[in-house]
Amino acid sequence: MSLFHIEAFDIPDAWIQVVRKIHEEGGEFNIERGSELTKTKKISLSLIIEQPENRPLVHEGAPFAMKYVEQYALEYLFVGDKKEGEEYTYGERLRKPIDQIERVIERYKEFRNDRQNTMLIRQPEDINSHDPPCLTVIDTEILDDKLNFLVYFRSWDAYAGFPANVAGLQLLKEYMAERIGVGPGTTSAFSKNIHLYERQFEMVDNLIKSGANRPKFKAEKD
């Protein structure tokens, strides 16, 4: 197992670091069960993003723009309904049968130093599912009057899933933080298998060869 730790300034910085790390040092992993049976390159990852609230939330080289992230966050994180044919959405799991988002907000309004506010996505019966949720848990903690997210993905598409997931979670975090009366804090993420699909190898190779590197921050320009 190749376990890497990455520290990033913001979400675009995190994305380009992650895809580059997998592209350059990822190990081969053949998927035998799931939504897509194919060859991948993968690493195990621990990640902290220090200022995920920094705009833009999406790297200019990502395969979609911010409008898609807003739609994704609304339909798959904020709203507790699923469309016909969908087995689940993260939002449905967060909102039903208990509205975990609202309950966490209420609990933090009562006690800022509450350590028990963990929102669960995966359920025990998912062990029988052909494709259980990738996002498993959203843990939370308030430190220095900022709401921090700590999330776990059992499996994670680094190229197309990561930038939408993390940016969407940031919008959710900002919504919750405003309701609680604190600021948005860091995002920490963990995954045993964050990967690039074989169909993405060439796109990532072209992305890196094009010079799409880490964003330039003010401190680096001075």
C-alpha cells in the first residue's frame, strides 16, 4: 500500500497535487466489483486543505466549471430526495430518516465543544450493495470558532469526482457554519483508494504536460 500525505492551500491546489501524485507514483489496481470494471492507478491518501474557502473552488484545468459544482451540491448533498432509478444520494442519506445536517447545526448552537457530531452516509445494509456509497462519513469539529470537516471516501475518482466532491462539501460546510455562527475551517480527507481510471490516463498526462501546475498564491508572487 502506497500511503501519501498531502498538505494543500486550497481546493484547486489539492486537486492538481493529488492527480499528479497518482499519475507519477500510483500503483496498478484492477477493479473487480463496482460501477466500472477497469484498470486504475491508485494511492492511499491523507489530505488537509488549509483554506478550502478560497475562490475559485475549481481548478481551471478541471473537467467542469463552478456551475456544475453548484448543481451537484444542491442535488446530491443539500436535498434529501433521489431521482427515479437512483439507489441513493448523499443528500438523501444525510437528510433521512434523521436530518443529520440540521441536527448537527442545532447541537453546535447548544455546545460549541461537542465532539459527537458525526454525519454518516454508509449504512450496514450497504455491505450487500453492488456499489455502496463512496463517501462514508463526514465528521465535524469546531476549533477556534471555525467548523472543520473530516471526511472518508472508501473509493474516490481523483480526476472528476474529487474536485466536485470537495467543492460541494465546502458549500455545505459554509452553509452549516453560517447557521451555527462560526467561520468555515479546514477540510481533511482520507481514502484507502483514490484513483485514476484507465480512460483518464491520457487526459491527466496531457493536463500535466500542458503545465497545469499548482495555483500561484500571493505569498509566492511577492
